[in-house]
Amino acid sequence: MGKVTGANEDWLRDGLDVAGADSGLWVPGVDYVAGWRDASKAADRLNRGLLGAGFELSEVRAVASTNEDGRGVVRVAGWPDAVDRLAGFLEAAASGEGGAA
């Protein structure tokens, strides 16, 4: 499976602003691309898992980024109700009860 984008490209503009306060200036000489590339692969895998569990990427998704040192970072962005459902899903999975979104 290729890159995960959801049902359509509207999820990119759905109000889940993921730029945040950390979207500042880049430091010369830091390889941000390599870190972002690693984070992007992990975020795509998590997004496929979210879709497989019944979540919509317009309500909760993983987003690739980097920190100030160029290390890849994956953030989960979502509406509070969707993140609450995700937390319940993970708690159920951890306790061996299974679960569905």
C-alpha cells in the first residue's frame, strides 16, 4: 500500500491544524529531510492502522514532523472525541479485550 491520504484530499484542510508553535526557522546544516522521511513512513503505517480500526483520517491521524535537531517526530492530531475513542481502543487492546473504533 502506498501513502495514506484518506478518502479524499479534504482531510488536509479539515481544521486539524498540525503546524503548531514548533513550525519555526530551520537551522542551517541540519538534515531535516531524513528525519521527516523516517517519521513519514511511521506516520503512514499508523494511519493505515487507524483506517483499519475504523477511524477516519479527518478525525484523527498521525502527522510526520521533525524536532529542532532534525530527528523525526510523529504526532497524533485529532478531535477530542476521536482521540478519546482511540484511547479506549488502545486500552481494550492492552487488556486483551480487543476493541473497535
